Amino acid sequence: MRRLRRGILGSRRARRILRPLGLPAVRRLRLAHARREAGDYAAAAREFHELGVQGEAEGIPRSVQAFLLAGQSYLLAGQRQQGLDDLRHAVEGARHFGQLDRLMAAGPRIADELRAAGFASEAQTFLDSLGSAGAAPSTSASAGPRPPRLPPKCPSCGGIVHPGEVEWADERSVLCDYCGSVIPGEEG
Ligand SMILES: [Zn+2]
């Protein structure tokens, strides 16, 4: 059973399977987002890192987002090497899961956040690794339908919603980058 599932998820056709996470993982994700928001970066980083390791082992492409947040959180916690390791791991995971274009769409925003927090050289290292992984410059900003108004956070896991980087579920709703649940756009 396990081997079968891995086989399916590992196939090229299955690259687009971005199924929602199970409830225990969503709870952990919610906790990790809350810790990050509260400024407890070391604890948040550990949680995101473990979620990333677990998700990657299960063949879940969203593990890339967990490693990104782990990397950023480790840096903010003053654990520079772990931070750089997890950011690099996120790029490798994105390449493995066929998500490089999506990561490239998020790359400038992530680099801006790192620079704003005083990590200019780490931001450059991250962008360089993205470039050398073969990511093409982002064109996603102009592609796709015009975004509906989105809530600032995912109602399910509490992750921050970045409107320019979301994956569409339909014309009025998007999929959470972190937990995969459907986030309806707000009316008006
Ligand atoms: Zn979510």
C-alpha cells in the first residue's frame, strides 16, 4: 500500500496532486504559524522543519512551503546555518516536486522579507540557489484571473495568504499554500 502510494505520488502525472493535509498536520501547522506570529521563531522553525520533513517523506509538494517557513524562522531565531540549509532544501524540494515556477513567484517577496529583517546576504543566497536550480523569471503576476478579495490568513491553518502567489481552486477561491484547504474570496 505504502509503496503503491509513493509510486503514484512520484509519477509525473501526479505532480499536480496538491491534496489537503490531514487534520493533525493542519493543527501542527496552525500552532507553528501562531508561534511565528508571536515571535517565538525557534519553536516555529522546529515545527515547520518537522512538518517539512514529514511532508516530504510522504511525497507532499506543500512540504516546500514548510521548509521555506522553517528557513525564514531559523534565521529570525539567530540559527543562521539551519536557516540557510532549510531555504536551500526548499529550492531542492521545489525542483523535485515540479514547483520551481511557483517558488519563483514567491521568491522576490521572500527575499524582501529576509532583507527587511536584516538578512541581505542570505536573501541573495536564496535567490542565487533559485536561479541555479533553473527557475524561470516569474510571469505569474499577469497570468490567471483577477484575484477576488482574499482574507489575510487561511481560516484553516492560520497561514498568511499572499494573493500574488496563490493557486486557484476556481474563479472565486484559492487553495491554501500551506494546508491545501479551499479559501473562498470575500464578496465585494
Ligand atoms: Zn491553510
